[in-house]
Amino acid sequence: MPYKDPERKKEWERLHRTERLARRRELRHGQTREQMTRPIATTKSSGGVGFLVPLVAGGALATYNPKLGMGAGGLTLVVAAAWKKNWVWWFVGCVVLLIGLLFYFIENDKTDDSIGSGTSLN
């Protein structure tokens, strides 16, 4: 495609106009086909209470086994930090971690008896 001479450039564009238009049409058609096959991801969750499911599941896990709950909460916080997730991930991670810690210390208080620890009660 000669660019040095403006007259030759105009002549070349005139001669190859149909080819260029066909190529543009083909590219546009390919883009629309690609958009139709790939669904558009929505940024908002439906209902606004979608974070309650992992919160309840994490809370149930923390009550069943506090160490697993602390691990799940900590892992959620690591994922939220690494992939720069929104505030909901941070909130769920903190709550699950706190519930796990709470139940962990409650279980340890039940097992810590002063009778079996070697102290005398005179």
C-alpha cells in the first residue's frame, strides 16, 4: 500500500475498498459471535444476601470443628487479600475466623480442670 504519494494512496483505497469493507464486516461478525457464545458476567449478586450462605456454612464448620473453622476463615482472608476481593469476602472471613476462635477457647475452657492438673484443694 503506497503511502508516500497521496494520489496513489487514494487510488489504492478506491480499488481495494470492497476488500477492506468485507474484512471489517468479517471482524465485526466474529466479535458479535464471540459475545453471543460467552455470557456476560454480572457484577451484582441477586438478592444481596448471597454472602449469608458461606457465612452460615463457615459458622457451622466452626461449631463442629473450631480448628477447621479457623482455617477456613483464614483461607478466606488470604484469598480476599491475594485476589483483591470486595468487602463481603473480608467480612465472611473475619466472622468465620472469630467464630472458630470463640468455639476453640470455649472447648479449651471445658477441658481445663484444676482437679486433674496436680493442684491441691486443701
